Amino acid sequence: MRIVLTHEKELYVLDEPLPEPPPAGAPVAQRNAYNRHLNDSVEVSCIMLATMTPKLQKQHEWMIVFDMIGHLKTLYEE
């Protein structure tokens, strides 16, 4: 998966939390960067969910990918 995400330039969503939404009146570049991160996070979340068992899907269906990775790490470190 990391190979595909590297190719698609979306690997950063596994390692960087989604930033806070930009304030009203923020520069266009800042809003675009936030929207790109949000969209990439949703896309990668969907890919990850598609590879999970139904039980894991249910536990993670409302998480963005960064939070999903953190939760999965805690599940498998125990």
C-alpha cells in the first residue's frame, strides 16, 4: 500500500494529522492545501476500509486515515 500511496503522492496522509480547517478569509493556497489533505485522507481511508474485515470496517468506518493508523497500531501492539 505504501508503494501505491507513494506513487500517488498521498503517503503523507498516513503520517500527518489533518490540520485544522483554515479560518474564513484564509489565503486560497492555504484552503487548497487543506482541501487536498482532506480529499486525500478520505480516498486513502476508503482504500484501507476496502481491505479490512467487516469487523474492522465497522470499528473504523468514521475515522480518517491518520486516526485509523493510530488505532490499528494500538490494536496490534497489545
